Amino acid sequence: MAQDKDKTFKYISEEHLKELLNMLPDNIISIDADAKIETLTGEQILIEPTLYRPDYIVRIGNTILMIEYQSSYVDTEHKKRFKVYISNFDYKKNDQNLEIIFLVISTAETSKTAKHQINNWDIFSFPIISLLETDEREIISNIKEKIDKQEKISDKEIIELALTPLMVQGRENIINQFKELTPIMNEINYETEKIKESLYGIILMLGNMYFEKDDPLRKDILGDFMTKVDCIEEFGEEQYNKGKVEGKIEGKIEGIKEGKIDGKISIIKDLLNENTITTQEATKKLLELNCETKTITKITGLNEEEIQKIKN
């Protein structure tokens, strides 16, 4: 996601965001009809661009809601990290002392309240909302039947369809579910182009929760939705920034006099430490300089097997 703000969210209407959030259990959060909704995920990226942020942050009236997607069991390390999410945002951004609610949407375990006890009086607890009992095939079948019969499909039903990739387990199944959405979403008759853009934006939002920015499959899976709903701004900006980064790398490296390998390695190391380039990009550059494996390991933290995979 772009670090100044997540441009995907601007395509999702406030009504559809409310519809999506209203699918959460009533005992977790109640959303007033006139409550203003503001997405804050991008602000958290500015606070801590590398680690301490949940998948989705939204302000609903006077409440901050943090949502984390989990396809594996929540263990102690997860709980510690989740607590940092809240503390980090509360300390750096919550000037108004708003209520903060944190929850996990899981495809790995049943709904329950998770707890992390630090001592006798400090217990961090949060709800885990399970999607295990939701039948994604039934949702898809219902949509397909309505398409065949040319019946009206409600926005809520389309949002449920957009959620289906998060209802399955395993990376391959999740990827296949995202791919299955494309032809189905294309067949739906939307009342307006704005509604279509908004609903496609939800798919992009959910996709960004699952796929890391540097995941090579992210563009393959989500690129079709980006171009179809004119979310090309985010896609294009990433490509533009990538070009600038590559130019910056090449310019700096080529600007060093030929033969000064140590200087080139130092620049790559600095770019990696600044998060200007990814570990994979840094490894490729170091390989191009014919660096030894132990040197690449020292700079990137990758082991010999991981380096060989990138090399091949």
C-alpha cells in the first residue's frame, strides 16, 4: 500500500464500509446510522512502516477499530504483537483518548475471547471472530443462481461474495478463491459504476490484508480488479515509485567509480536498511556484484538456500 495513504479505500463508499462492518457481531461494536467512518490504516503506516500495524484500522464515530486477519492459530507471540499495535497507536496517534477495539478475523479457529496475561492486574483480551462456519460455496452458488435468473443481487450479498477468499484455509485455496471472484463479479449487473468501484474496492482492501506489497502474486491476483475499477492510481503509483527506486539504485551504483565494489555494497546495504529496496532486490544486486554468499547473508540475513532460490 502507498505509505502516504491507502488509495484503495477512497473507492469504497461509506455505506458499503458500514455494511461490511455491520456484519461484525453486535456485542463487539454497534454502528450508528449517522456515524462518520474514516480509514486510518495509512496513518499507522506512517507511524511504523515496517512492523507494528494491524491489517485494517478505521475510526467509527468516537471508536477506533483495529482488525487483524489470521489464517493460523493465535499464539503468545501474536498476542504480544497485537498489544503493541494498540499501545503504539494509542501513544502516538490517540490524542483524543478514543476507545480502541481490537479483533481478529480467523479462518483457523472457532470464535472465542483470547487473553494474554502479563500479571495479575494487566490482562489483554480481544475477540476472535471465526469464518470457519461460513459456507463460501453456498454464497457463490446463491450469487450464480441469481445471475442466471437475472435477479437483483443486494450490495450485502456482493460484500459477502467479496469476503469468500477469507473463508477458506491454505494459500492455494485463498489464491484460487480470489481468482474465482473475477468472472463472477464481471457478470453482476451493477446499478451504477460508482457502486461497482466501491464493491471492487472492498476486494482490493481484503486482498491487501492477505498479500504483502512485495508478494509477486499480489499484482497477478489483484491487478485485474485494480484496472477494472480504475484503482490504477494505486497500481500506477507503485510502478512509478518502483521505477524511481530502481533508478535511484542504478544511479547511485553507477555513480561510483568502476572497481570500487565496497562502495557499491555499502549503498545497497544503506538502501536495504532504509527500506527503499526489499531483501530480494538487495540480494539480486549483491549477486550481480558477484558477492560471496557469506557477505550476502551478513547483509540480508538470508541463509544459503534462500539466496540460491533467488539466484535461480
